[in-house]
Amino acid sequence: MGHTMNWIILAIISAIALSAYAIVQKYAFQRYSINVYVFGLLGGVVYLAIGSTILIINPLPEGWISTPVMAVLAAGGTSAIVNLMISNVVRREKEISRIVPVVDTNPMFVAVLAVFFLGENLTPLKWLTIGMVLTGALIASLHQSLPGSRVKIGRPFFILLAASFGMGVITILVKYALGHLETAHVYALFTSAGAPVYFGAVLLSRSWAEAKQTIRNRSALSIAGIAISAQLIAIVTGMTALALGPVSLASAIMGARPLIVLVYMTFVGFFLPRMLAEPSSRSSFMAKGTAAVLVTVGVGTMAFT
């Protein structure tokens, strides 16, 4: 019982920390106009330093050439790409509480991928919950481009859905690696693998000048540091939860993020309206709340069936 409670608590902490990361990141983009690739690079440098230190102190016992090591390195590189995809949408879109439910459809993909790679079964009830998750994502993405115009699903929806699929693949790869490597090694390899991707993105986008400008801006650097710290907590606790618990259940608990973000944004909108304003009409709140509930209930039901 205690062992079970440990990974459940860790999964909840991961969801809370990742929700905080999403909101602080949005604030960094909105308030300080930090470049998406520079933001990623800042985190990549921190994670590379931590990961390298872990690997120096505690080297891989069987070397770098093995399937589990390649799997976690692939997961880390993919994670960086996915993070950049999501960050670009977060920077452009106004409402973070509409973005998160689409991203957190990933437990749906985990459930499907688990059928092929982990031998799990998809029951009719799980198919129904997959429909709930997709419906929540669609509701979150529906918006009016202009008053009186037709409701549409835009390009950001498909980018976020692709990113969500990527997160599902990452979860399966990490769970596989955790079955063969120490959790500390998986964390070190996973986070270190993202640094070259962020470096390449800054190089290709020619964002070095903006990187130097951000480093000189103490306020912007502090906000980025808070976001990176929250993401660090989310990665460590989430990875430990995956190591200790079932992949579908752990990912589903972490998929409760839409409700957490909605609570965060309601709190921010009430007490700190100038910090990160979102439309607060009754219809907007109902739409976002419905989306968050559908996604959260869907992934929760999926895990327990």
C-alpha cells in the first residue's frame, strides 16, 4: 500500500509542477518576450550540466551501446522537439487553459501504443474514454476568430495533437528504459539528450543575440529559472512514478493537468489579473472547464479499466 501511495503522490506532484511550468513559461513569453528556442536552450544547459554530473559520478555500467540507452536518448531528443512544438503554440496562443487539454491527450496514445509494445488490451470502455479525451481536446481548441465567424479547428490543434502523440511515444520509451537501467541513469540520459536539439534550434534560427540579451536581463532570467525548476521537479517525480507504477495509470494521473491549470488560472485571474489575463466570460470558463473535466475523467477512467 505504501509503495503504491508513493508513486501516486509522485505522479500528482509531477502534474502540479508541470502545470506551474506551463503557466510561468506563458508569463515569460508574454511579459519578457523570451525567444522560444532561447528558453529551451536555457533549460537544456541546466539539464546537461546535471545529467553530465550524474553520469560522471555514477557511470553507465554496461557502456553507451545498448538498446535501453538508445531508447532513452531517442526519448530525450524527441522530448526537446515536442517541447519546442508546444512552446511555439504557447507563445502565439492567448489562453494556456485551452492548450493544456489538447497536450494532455497523450495518455490516450500511451494506451494505444501499450497494446502494440507492452501487450495491454483495449476494452470497449477504454475506446469510449479515448472518445471522451478527444472530445475534450476538440472543445478546448474550438474558438471564434472574429465575433460572428464560424468556429474552426486551426493549425495549432494539429501541432499540439502531434506533440501529444510524441509524448505518448516518449512515455513508452522511458518506461522500457526504466526496466533495464537505473532511474538516475535514465534521467541523466533523457535530459542530456535534449541539449543538442535546443542548441541546434538556436543555431538554425540565428537567435544568439536574443540569447545574450535574455542572459543580461536578470528579471527574465529569474522567471525562466523558476519555470525550469518546476519542469525539473516534474521530470524527476514523473520519471520516478513511471519507474514504480504501471505506465498507463501513472501517465493518466499526470494527465489530470487540465484541471490543475484551470484552477491555477482561475486563481491568477481573480487575485493577479494583470499577471496573465485570460477571457473570463461564463461561456469561456464553461468551455475550458468542460474540456478539462472530459480529458481528466477520460484518462482517469482509461487507467482504471
